Amino acid sequence: MMQKGLRPDKYTFPFALKSCAGLSDLKLGRLVHQHSVCCGCQHDVFVSAALVDTYAKCGDIESARLVFDKMPVRDLVSWTSMISGYAHNGCNGETLVFFDSMCDSGIRPNRVGILSVLLACGNLGALRKGEWLHSYVIQTGFEFDVLVATAVMDMYTKCGSLDLARRLFDGTPGKDVVCWSAMIASYGIHGQGRKSLDLFDDMLRVKVMPNHVTFTCVLSACSHSGLLEEGKRCFESMVKEFGIVPQLNNYACMVDLLSRSGQLSEAEKLIESMPVEPDASIWGSLLGACRIYGNLDLAERIADRIFELDPFHAGYHVLLSNIYAAKSRWKEVEKVRKLMVKRGANKVQGFSLIEFKNVVHKFGVGDRSHPQSGKIYAALAELATPMKRLGYVPLTDLVLHDIEEEAKEEALLYHSERLAIAFGLINTSPGTPIRVTKNLRICGDCHNAIKIISKIVNRVVIVRDMHRFHHFEDGLCSCGDYW
């Protein structure tokens, strides 16, 4: 069209931008944006909304916001594009703030907006906000939308309220395979693998046919609960009973199941025999198991393969350095750290979130920026003596630095999840469950410490890390120390 000398107008640009968004082609989207400016169409409400949507879907949320702020008129579509963009780019706090601003402006959210905010609530562990949104879903009739009901259920699951998720699941009419799979996955990440398998049987009983996503959920549940034989039977049944060709995610779950169960050689053989090319994450599952079982020789061998596939992923470098540190191989630890710097692989900073009075509070390791930091650190110091009396011994081998033992103990004491728990203890009533969301895997020392803390304070402490939930109560964890 451009080559023929035809001038695009306000009706042309939204379609061109929609194609850019569909292709996730940011460079082309910027080019179309430039054309819209040259043609004087950039301030048209439909073109502006399309620009917001394109930038958001291409991952450039800052540019989306710049366009949005300059819009003379903001309709439901443009607000929803921003909210959805924030949510799907991991800006969960901004999603909730923007949603509140939209409601304050008198615009009622649509289905897409509700789904995006539910996703953000789940990622933040913002249960109170999620409950309010659930009530809005009921008031507006969206509760009968299976996709919205599934999203609410997923939100409750991610906020640690598995009973509420199951109650909603049971009351949802016309459950499709997505809804069934989501509930199966919910039991899995809470470490209730047997219930996942029972629900899978119920699903087959009512003639809902599983797909490869369903099997990913079931296999993942088996992996979190150490159900090795059940997982193997499930994996075999995919092809033999249901004619489903295993995809990369299915193989990844099976490798993870074998690795966690200590079947390292079998896991390696499965990877080598896969008909699809394994990615770095599949090898990473095996590397993680090498850390658990202390297999340095295998770790070194597969680390080379991982770094060929993904040389810039900091997590794999850290995992390898963890294995070296556990063996007190400090020279190798330093070598891996230098390699990280050389490659520009930056380690993801750990943080923990806790919701209190509809506000999500964020803590980093050794964080003293919170207004209540003095009380938080005092609460942790107060717990130290009774913890040791009940048998707590710091796992100082988890500290990845060659420093004095006393310094290692102090480094462990102020991990982000402990700061968040201390905040919960000083701000909530006795007996109230404490819910914490962590962006990384919980470390072994914190896991031991929180078990003892739950016994001392007589509280249920629910911690969601990047892989699963841990329900701590009376000195025990729901994972049975298998995670």
C-alpha cells in the first residue's frame, strides 16, 4: 500500500499495529508508530489504543504508558490494554494500582481486565484484593464464565487458600479441560499429589478428555510429592491410552520427577533419548538434583551442555557454584562467579512479599528500608534463643562465601522470607495464618528455621516459592522435607 503511494489513515493503523502485536515485533511497531505521527493520526483514540496494546504486548511497557498518558480520551480498551500489559510483563503492583485508578475514573472492567488483575493478585499473594475482586465477579455475573471462574480459582491457589479454590471448582458448572487441569495443578503445587491423581481419575470418569497440559500438571504433581511409579505410569499412558505425543514440557516434568527421586542416571538417559531437542531448563532440573544429591562429577559434565544452550542464565551459574561451595571448593566457586561477570549473567535478587491491610510489603535479604525494620529485627533476635533450644542449627554450608562461621550464621538470619514472617508476627493477631510469597526457591536453612518458628509462635506459616507451597505448622512442613 505504501509503495503504491496510498496514504494510510486512522482506520489503517489499528490493523497494522494489531499485526505487529501479534508478531511481537517491537521494531516494526515503532516504525508504524512513526508513520502514524507523520500522518497526524497518533492522537486518534483507536490508533492510540492500538499503540498502547502493541507496546504492551511487545514488552515495552514504558512506551505504552507514555502513549497512554498523552491520550486525550481514555476508553475501556486503552485502560484494559495498560492493565493487561502491566500484568503480563510482571508489573503486578502497577497492575493493581492502575486497576484502582480505572475504577476511580468510573470505568467498569471487562473480562480481560478482570483476568489480568486476578493474575496479578495471585502473583503477589494479595488475597484480600483477590477476595474483593471475586465479590465483584459475582456481582457482575462473570462467575458463570468458566475462564473467569478458573482464574479466580487459580488466584486462591496462588494465595495459599486451596480450600477456597476447591470450593469454587466444585461449584463451577460446565468445567472444561482447562478448569480441571488448573485444579489438578493446584493440588500439585501444594504438595498433595495423591489428590491430583484422584482428581485426574474423576476427570476421566466424567468423560473430559485430557490434553498434554493436563499431563504436565499431573506429572508435576507427582514430582512435587515424590510419586515416582505413579508418574511413570501416567507418562506411559499418554501415548498408549490417549494417543498424545509427549511435548517438551511433559519430558521436562518426567526428568524433574526422576531427578528429584534420585534417579539421576535414568533422568540423563531420558534426556539423551528424547525425540525433541532438550532445552537448558531440562538439563537444569538434573543440575538441581546434582546439588541435592551431591553429585559433582555429573554436575560438571552437564553444566557444560547447559552453558552451551544458555550461557547468560545466572541461575545455572549460581546452581553450579552452590554445588562447589557445598564441597568447600572455593576456587571453583570464584571461577564460576568470574565467568558470570564476564558473560554479564546477573543474579536475580531474592525478595519476599506479604500482604497486610490491602498493601503488599516487599523485603530483600538484609533489608532495613522498611519503616518497621527496627521491630522486625528485634522480633527475629527474640526468636533466636528459643529456636536454638528446640534444636535449630544454622546450615552454614549454604552460605556461598568463604567467611567466618559467625558471619555465615548472621547472613542466614536475615533472609527475605524471615523478615516478611517477622513483619507478619508483629502486625497480625495471634493465631492468624501468615502468608509469604518468595520469588526464588526457599533455602534449606530457612525451611528448617520456619518449621521451628511455626512451633514457637503457634502459627500456620504458608510460604510460596518459585516452585511450590510450603505449609508450616507445629514444627512440620507439608512438603515432608521433599522439595
